[in-house]
Amino acid sequence: MDILRFITAGSVDDGKSTLIGRLLYDSKSVLIDQLEAIERQSKNKNDGEIDLALLTDGLRAEREQGITIDVAYKYFSTPKRKFIIADAPGHIQYTRNMVTGASNSELAIILIDARNGVVEQTRRHSIIASLLNLPHVVVAINKMDLVNYSEDIYNNIVIEYQKVAKTLGLKNIKYIPISALNGDNIVETSEKLPWYEGDSLLHYLENVKLDSDVNLANARFSVQYVIRPQAPELHDYRGYAGKIISGIYRKGDKINVLPSGVESTIKAIEIAGKEVPEAFAPQSVVLHLEDDIDISRGDMIVPTNNQPKLEQEFEALICWMDNKPLIPGNKYLLQTNSRVVRSVVKEIQYQLDVNTLEKNESPAQAVLNDIIKVNIKTASPVAFDSYKELRQNGGAILIDETSCVTVGACMIQ
């Protein structure tokens, strides 16, 4: 059974936490003791209803303010598929949290309040979904019960969002009218929306195809650990452990080790201690090579006939996550997969305005939640693919050398 990782995002009070609570509740994924605790704390107790948002708003500050602050992860399953949900905060000041949740997701549910239509935060989250190259987007138009389940309002919002999607190049978009509070079109299609002929939200999530999202053409393997046992019976054992980022590796393949460029051949492939003829993404394996080569953590093993770019200077889109501003000339650690190198941000080309999608050229600095394009120079070569071509090998983070805090999420161009 496969796993779908998805994120819910939207503006404040669009009903993200209520939607997830409804999915958990209606799919019978809430434990009895959890349900009893929520019933006791529910604000709607006088009405005889429970506040489903409390299933995800875990922090005391969130419950007191009635908002989501941190990214909350929830797990549930149906007979068809397992799910990991990231509930991202809607406030602008927590956009960095949304980037964190979306970076490992295959699908984004962008909620729109039917009363308000497309707002600034809708555009911001759509931009992030586009920048992070999420394969699938669901636009859930929520609170249809508050607009009398109006088809005209739904159609107007779809037309408005299509303009945003076209500008950003978003593909595979599914539009679903819902009421998270009442459960309309969440698990089952609703009789209150007779004009809607599509799937319910859960039915779509269960059946959306993920197979095509795994890149099996461009083989990439980042070394996480070099295994050299000290046992006498394994004196000559040398294995390179890690996760196959993309592609397929077979015994006998000609490979290069980057950044050194040294050539060799795959002698054997191990999975869980057993030799196999081939392995593919996203399996964790141990590779053995014909030659004893100086390989360390962060090096990349790639096919000789299909190699990534290997450069010390490149462009990247960054979502800035730190309270301290980014100023050209600042130095950071850059991490791509398991490789960490020293780097300097040479120049900020532009800052992207999330309301108009206009580019503000050459800003003096970038502040918290800004989305910017920069030029980066590294101390040693970095092996990467364009983020749009291969998301798994085009992402990186910037780390503050002093505090070791992640300050920026990078999409290498």
C-alpha cells in the first residue's frame, strides 16, 4: 500500500484544521479517548457539535487563539492508501512553516473561503506550490454552506484561480466545492451540491496517481555513510550506504563519483543485507564498487552517461526563513542531500511580489518570508539538477554557520 503525503494550506480561518479533522473523523481514524477529550474541550459543546479543528491544533497557544501556528502532522489510512497530512499555518508570518510542510509533499490542498475568493495568502501558497514543483494541486472551495451552495460563486472562484494557475504554470489542478464543517463532498459526494459531478475529496486523494511522480530516468545516489566493518571476517568489505534519490541502479553499471569524477563499475547492490541485481528510487541500499576509491559522505554516485551539473556558481530561488535579513555577501553553509559546503550569496537578482507576481529588481536585502532569486558561489563544486527537472536533486537549504539554524529553502535553477 503506497503513501500519499499532502499539505493543506490557505488563508486564516479558511477551515484547514476543520477539513483535516473531518477527514480523520469521517474515515474513523480518531481514537475513542481522543474523541472524548475533544468533546470536553470543544467550543461548540452547547450546540451538541464537536470542534473538529482541535484534532490538529495541538499547541495551547493555537487553541487559545483559534489558529494554527506550527505545522501539525497527522496520519490516517483507508483500505486503498495511507496518508500523511501536514496542516500548515495560514498567517503570513508563518509562511516558512508552510514551505517546510510542502517540501516533502506530493500534493497540496489549497483552501479558499467561498465568501472571500482568491486572497493574498492563496496566491502566496500557490507560488510556493509552484516553486516547490508539487505534482498535484487540489483547490478546495470551502464553506459552501455559507453561500447557499451557489454554483455561480464556485464557478467565479474557479475562473479567478485559473488565472493565477496559468501565470504560475501549475498543472494537474482539481477543483472541489466542499463544506468541511458539515462534511459535504469530503468523504461522500453531497446531495446539497447536485450541480457538481466530480469526485469527493477523499475519493480523489485515494485514486490520484503517484507512480509517474518518481523519476526513474536520471539515476542519482547520494552517499550518506561509508561502511567499513572492523571485523576480521569482513576485512575487505567497503560499502556506500544511502537512499537512491531517483533512477535505477544495476550491477555492472558504469558510474562516476562526483565531485571527483573518478570512474568505476557497480560490483554489487545490497538491500537489507541481501544482494539484488538492481535497485530503484526511493529504496535505501548499499552499493559496492569494483575499485577502492576515496569516497566520503556527501559524494554522489551517478551513471557515466547521465550526469548532473557540477558547478560552483549557480542561481537559486529562495524562501527566506530567518528574522535576520539576507544581505549580499553573507556566508552560509549550503546543504544538498547529504553534502554540506561553504557558500556566499553574491547577489540578489529580484524579490517576487506575491500579490502581483512582479519582480522587484536588485533589492538591498531580503527579510522573513521573502521569495527571492539569488546568485550563490560555493567553496567546492556541487552536483545538482534543475529543481524543475528533478526536484529530489535540485533542492537545498542554507544554514547559519553560527547558530546552525536553517535560514533559507533553495530551489536551484
